[in-house]
Amino acid sequence: MTETLEQNVIKTEQKVNLVEGKFTPSEASHVVNALIEQKINFHKVQRLRMCEGFEDSDTSYMNGRVKELMNEKQIAKDYINIARREGYDVIINGTLEITFTKK
């Protein structure tokens, strides 16, 4: 964890290594799909929560984000299929960076 103080602004950063290593295309596909599916499910649950008790909630942002994630999932699938077809392993490095600031 890193903390810095610049002109009365405190910034804290934490990095979490979610996934790192060399995978077969099948393993890589499983890992990437699981991560993206979790993110999609998060947005779906958030959308449902917004609609509870208020059916006219504007969930267009979340609907759009789910569509973007579905597109990203397909792109990842296509990319991993190239590795499968060409006989490559897949290296995945996924670091989650969490930062917050306070003035």
C-alpha cells in the first residue's frame, strides 16, 4: 500500500494480483469467462436493486455496460481461440488497482 501527501491531498493505492500465470487456452478461457461473468452479474444485480420499488428507474447505463462486457467477452473468446488454433499457451496478468483520495 502506498500513501502520499501532496498539498493536503492524501492518496492511497492498493494493488491486488487477481490472476497471474501461463494457462492452456482452455484454462485461460475459463478464467477470463469467470471474471467477466462475475462483472456482468454484478451489474445485473445492481440494475435489479435500482428497480426495486421504482420500476421507472433509469438503468440504461447498466444495460449498456452489460452489453459492453458481453462484447469484451466475445473478443476475449476469439483471441483465445487464435491461441488454441496456433498451439500457444496464454499468459494472463490481471492486477486490480484500488485507489482513493481525500481532500
